[in-house]
Amino acid sequence: MEPSGLATVISYVRGPHDAKVLALAERLNTEGVPCDLDLFDPRPKGGWSRWMTEKMTGVEIVLVVCSQDYYKRYHLEQEGGIGKGASFEGGMLGRRVLEAQGSEHGVIPIVFDRSDLKWIPEFLRDETPFVLSEQFDDLYRVLTRQPAFVKPPLGRVRIMPPLSSIEGVTTQAKPSASAHTESATQATGTQPLPLAVFHLESGKIIFGHYTELIRADRTINISLLVHDDEDAAHFSELQTGREAVPMAWGLAGTRVRVRSFRELHRDGQRLVELTLAEDPVRSTFADDINFNGISADQIALRRARRILLNERPPTDSELGMFSSQRMTEDMLEHYVSGSGGSGVGIKASPMLAIARSPNEEAIKLEAMRLVCALFLTMTKTVERIVRLDLRFVAEGIAVDFVGARARQAINVEPTTLTVVGICPLS
């Protein structure tokens, strides 16, 4: 179906923004959005009160140009006789929002400068504002009902057989009924032991089976099974680093510092019991940066495809060693592969080395899933992993991933990243 523009009117206060308001209205009309403006109808039939009433209550969308003058006139802070039109319009719009009672009311705040965001009237504070002209395309999508992301049709539920034990490792770490506690039975039980992974300060990645994991109040208590002295030596290294250590289990990831470390024997098993304090993943200026027209979400998607599909940047021969596009790609690569304060850098997919190990396929798939979860969460590529399915195919590793980015605003749903493809092993 051909998209169509919603009937729109602009509410504003005459002043320094007149030229920008006129340019916005003209552009919207030129691009298929019917937009009314008082400048287009200097002597409306029936007078201005009737015109404002019809426009502020009858059109599908009202764009409110928020400014200091608009805010003051809405609150009747101007001297008598000044700004009656803005006060009148603001009152009608406030009633329009109130009477909608939470449903779509079609009133959208816009500003021409980020510094004016503080002048958004209270009745519009829960709405998502648009900063023009940098967000014109986002606004245009709303006015033409063309969302950037479309929810896919509901598919069929996949049939998943019960998990089986392969050398004490499952193909998928299985949490217990509690959201904060994960446990596995001892060697004689029926549920195999899940894995945890740690990324040491030295760059070494170590895995460990755990018999119990309890997470509460930013503290993790975990009991790691010690198979041999090599395991014991690896676990001991967790105590030596000065920085917090990235850790992942299941599809969750965090950073931890060792509070206590104890070796013991219980029920015929050698264990290391750790109490770990969570240390939040650090944010940097690059976490939400937009670079040269490429958004932070697009950069995060590139990083996810690097981790999961081993997609690499263009070579010098493809772009030219000294081209402007080469310089753009070099800077973009800094954001894609840089650690961003996480202590984890992404030059290639971490799955490659694991895939070449001599372990059985089920063990390798679990290890690859776990290390990908660590890299995706520690680099703040996503805040939460919804799905991460891996399987070996003739061309390499088939990947089906869905993850949610960190929420940027209370009233805006977090961006979802989806990666489906093949990670080649050659």
C-alpha cells in the first residue's frame, strides 16, 4: 500500500524560528505530508479563534515548536495582551492530551536546538521530542506511518528435544527455576553441569563447570568444579588481576571482582567457592556516539556481526589506501573493534579458535555460545540477549541471534539487533 502523510499543523510562537518553521512546513508539503501553518492563511474565514480551534483539535498531528517564549505564554508568564494565540493553542492541546487518557493524541514536541528541550510544556514531557533538522527523517517516518523497524510475523515454535550429557557438558546452560539461582546436581545426578567463562586481564579466556550459582544484591556466589590441577591454577588467576574480570554464564554477562576464594572437598568433589562482587560495565563517550551519519545502533550491529559472523572491514585494495572512505572506515573500525572500556577488543570472531579445538561439537557449541554472550554484553553491544542459537553446517556455523540494546529513554523501546547468517570457519 502506498504510504500517505497524516494531516498536520504546526503550533508555534512568532519570533526567531519563523524561517525554520516555514521551511519545515514547505518541506513536509513537498514530501507528501499535508501541513497547515498560519502563514499560509493570513485571513482565515471565520477568524483566528475558529481557525485555531479547527486545527488544534481536528487534524491528526499537531507539531509543537517548543521554545522559551512558547513555554512562558502557555504558562501565562508574558505581560498582558502578548501571546494570546500561543496560550489559546496550548490550552486546547493540553485538553487534547488529557482527554486522550493515555491513547494516541497526536501532539508531538519538536525543537530546532537541543538547548530548547527544557522548554517542553509539562503536558508533553512524556512524549518523544524530535530535534530538527538532525531527526527530520525520524519525524517523517512518524508522519507517514513508515516505522524504521517492523515487527515480523509470528512464526511457529521450534521443537527443542531434551538436553543430553556429553562428557559432563550440556549444549545449553540450563538455569534453575529461580531467576537468581542456578544449580546442577553432583556427578551422580541427572542434570549435567553448566559452564561459566571468565576473560582474564591477561587476555586469557578460561571456562569452568559450576555446581551452583547464586546472584543477589550485585553479589555472585559460584561453586566451580576442579577437574585437575590445571583447573585449580586457572581459577587461582582470578585473584591476581587488579581490574574487574568480565564473566558470562548462560546468556548473561557482567564484570566481577573476587571478594573471597576458597578451595574445598565436598561429596567427593574438589571445588573452588568464589564470592564475586559485580562491577558495572563502564560507559564511555563512544557507547552512544553517532559517527558520520552512522548511528550508535548501526555501529553496535556491525560489532555484533563481527562477533557472530566474523565480518571484517574493507581492505585498502577495496577502498584505496588514502581515500576519504578509507579514513572513514578506519575511524569506524575504532568504534567497532575497540573495547570501549570493557577490557574486551573485537578484531575477529571469538568462535574461530574454539571451533578449531579438538573437543566434540556439542562442547564447542556451548563454549562458543558462552564466549559470544560475554563479548556481546561486555562491549555493550547489547544489554540483554534474547536468543543465541548456534549450529554447525557445511559452510561453517549457522547463527540466529536477537539482542536488546540499552534503553535510551523511559518512553522509547530499546533497539533490537538481529543477526542471522553463517560464520565461515575457513
